[in-house]
Amino acid sequence: MKKKIIWLVLSGIMVAALVLASCAPAAEEKPPAEPTEPAAPVGPQYGGTYTYGGIPLAWNHAPTNWDVSQSGDWAMFVYVRFYQSVLLYGDVEKYGPRGTNVYPFNAYEAVPPNLLAGDLVESWTLTAEKIEYKLREGIMWQGNENIGMAKRELTAEDVAFTQNYFMNGKLMEGYYEFVDRMYAKDKYTFVVETNSFSFLWDWPLAWGVGMYPPEVMEAGPEKWENQVASGPFILTDYQKDVQVIFEKNPDYYLTTSIDGKEYKLPFVDKLVLPIIHDDTAKVAAIRTAKIDAIEVIDPKYKQSVSQTSPDIIWHAWPSGVASFAAFMTQGSIFESLDLRRAMAVGTDRQAIVDTVYLGEGEVHSWLGPGSPIFTPLKDLPADAKMLFEYNPDKAKEMLADAGYPDGFGIEVWFDASLPTYRDIADLLSEQWAKIGVDVKLVPVEHTAHRALRSNHEYNDVLLLQDGIWPIEFLDKQCGTVDNAPNFCAPYWGEEFARASQIVDDAERNVALNALAIYYVDQNVYMQLGAPNVYIAYWPWVKNFWGETDTGYIDTSHIIARLWLDQALKTKLGH
């Protein structure tokens, strides 16, 4: 009865409302409301394709032999990094700009050992006699139907196989001289027995070598179709001289923490590395969002790109490389130390930075700022510091004292495919003409130029670009493939061997610092200027802080952590 009364009351109210509505003046008709866009997802998002303009080596150099140990081609590392795993890597999450910000992670092959984290390994111990690694359990090789390999677990036997393979390969000759034996102690323990300590242990035995399973070596490691992944991505296609394509590894083992929440990596579904040889095409690609980011872009393009594409984000960083003039020290006029030093005094390095790099660079002594083995110009001994003080009159006096009052003629060889080096060569010709040195320029095609640093088949001077980090001590030893000046002084090799075995970091750095100053004083590898460059990326690239390397040209740990804001990309018209 109570329910019936309530229903009658409600019915009466509804009838009254209808009557009143019919008597009221007609309401003004309103246009239909615009449909509202769904709210954009908050926080990290999975999915999408990240198209990445990689480092200079990759942009100008298509993949050749996918067996990097035997290829003799350092540029190949940029491609294999994405599907291979390493033992340790620079802990970009903890120590980089997104963490404590103690290190920018912009230096190629120069991660301080105290900033390392485990990739394949969960723990490791290091002494002068032995390095022992405990591997993570359950890491999977993805397998490859092309070579008949099923998915299986990665073990210490695989690590031992790869490391021994690299130790006997031609690319890293000399990198393992401190190693006696490498083997699997058990399924998850990899052991390196050493004959001495080497401060460069981390290059081959931390972040320098990525893993290959034996099945790939048996099938033919030089072919991209035979590769097998354990890293964050899987190599799925190589379109010759066009692009390399990867897909996410669904079984990847590392995770990341963002705002206190743990996420499985990687975020993006697909990674594309285009191969673009032309500077204009590279700039057009980032300007028009054909690529999401470019790791290295010349400062001269920043203003014009910013005008047409103002949403692009720019991050300046020291490139980690420098331009050098290598003086051939064997069978050349530049066997003479006095002549080499005179050439330094007759070189206006600041003019090169100002003219070629538009002031976006620095003149400094060998190795790079930020390294514990670095001496600023102002702190160099007087004899070494003098080499950076441009004084053509003094240079002419030094040449006369060395027996060349009327000067002499030389050849300067350079890579014809890089306009920067033509500009540097022209400047050096002008500067050296003022001290009586007549220069004949010898342009060389790109592949032949790359070979000259190791075969030494050039006359007098070779212009090139090189790294400025501690690994260069090893690369510039007598007999190594990167010893472009062919410098083989006994003191240089003997003192390096002694200093590199010092276990105490502080004591070792003092000895290596003194050796670096000796190398500067010899002026066999004259640094002409270290350019700054920019990273440019669109704002939909998230969780990226401008880092470029966690080992040796290894951006895989960085790219695995970034995600794409698809809604923002659409909003910006792309």
C-alpha cells in the first residue's frame, strides 16, 4: 500500500511537469556539443615505432659483416647492440640525469667502473687475479628458425664461448692480453683468470662485447638472417643500404622504475634505424618528423630547423670525439720530434673551432674533460702548453732550428666524403703556408680513408676523427689497428704496460695522466678541436634525458626505457 501511494504521488508530479513544459515558451535551440577527445593516457605507454637517427658511424656506414669480431669494422657495434646482451652496462637509470645526475652518459666507451650495473649478471667480483660473474637465471635466447635454433636459456657456457671467440678475433687484438683463461665454472658462473690487472678490463669484459650463441657461429655469423637475440630487441629485417628493423623482445629480462612503479622493457614495439648518407637528408628527416630523434646534428642546422619545427627539443653535448692530424712517424719527415712540435705551434686550433665548428667546440689536451686522466691546458707543463699557443713566427724559427729554414712540402690526406675535413684541410694549408710548409691535399674516398689509420699507406699527414677517452691509450699502442701515426716509442709502450696494471685507481690515474702529457708533448696525434653537437628529438619521445651511451656506442638500454606519447604526436600533426 505504501509503495502504491508513492507511485501515485510521483505520477502526479510527472504529469504536472509535462503540462507546465507544454505551456512554457519554446527554448532556444542549441547546436550539438562538440565530441570530446578521450583523455590521453597518463604515464608510460607501450607500443609504437621509434625511428632513430643513430650515431655518425651508423648514419654514414651501412652494415657489412654481422660478425663484429672478425669484420674489423667498429661501426657494426651500433647495430648489434640492440639485440645482443653484455655483461655490465652504465647504470643510466641510477646515475644519469634521470637519477642522481652524477654522470651524463654522453661519452662513447668511457663509463666509470663505479657506475656499472649488471646486464646479464646479477653480481660480480674483481681482483688482480680473477673476475667472477654470477649470471641471472632464466635469460632466453629467442632462437631463429632460419638456422634451426629453438628458444633456449643463455648460460655461462655461451658467455665463455663468445669471449674466447672475441679474444681470438682480429678486431680486438690486444684487448685481452691480461687474460689467461676464460671458462664456465657452472651453469650460471663465468670466470676470467688474469695474469695481471688491466684498468681497461671493462672494455672486453663489461660493456664492450655482446653475446653470440654457438649456433650462430656454426650457421654463419656474417649474415643478418642468422642472428639470435637476447637483448631488448630482435633483428627482423635489413633492407640493404636503407634501414635496419627490430621488434621488441617479449622475453627481455630488465625492467625500469618510473615514479615508484616497475615496468617491463622495452616500451616500444618496433625500432627502425634508417641509413642516411647525406647531411641534408638527415636534417630533413628530423625536420619533417620522418624520424623521432637524431643523436648527432651539426649546430649549424639548429636555427633553421628550430624556425620550421619549433616543437623539436635540443640537447647540446660534447661529441666525445675530436679532429686530429696524425703525423706519420715512420718513413716520413715527421719522424723528427722537432718538426712535429713546430707544426703544432704553427697551427691555429681556435680558428678551426671558430670557423669549422662555428664556435661550438673546444680546444683541449688529449683525452676528454670529465675523464680522471685529463689535464686542462692551463695546467700543462710549459713545454706541452706551448704547443697550443699559436705563434707562426716562433714556428718558423723552430723549423729553421730543425734544419728547414726554407720550409718543405708535405701531403695531407683526408676523407673526401666529409665536408668538414675539406674545410679543415683548407685552413691548415693556409696556416702552414705562413710558416713555409707547402701542402698538397689528397682527398680519399670514405672506405679507403677508414683503412689508412691501420695500413699506414699515406704520406706525411692524415686528417681523421677519433675518440678522446681512456681506451685510446690501448688503441694507440704499437701494432694496434687504430695507431694512425704508427707511433712505436719504447717508453710509450713500456710505461703504458706498467701503469695499466696498477690496481689502485688514484695511483693509476696519476701515472696515466703523466703518460697522456708525454703523448701530447710528442705531438704525433695533434688534436685540432673537439666539436659540440646536438641531440634533436620531438616532444612525444618521453623518458629520455639526452643520454647517448652506456658502454661502447650502446644506446639499447636508453631506447629500451623511452616511450612514445602517441596522442601528443597526433596533436602535433604527425
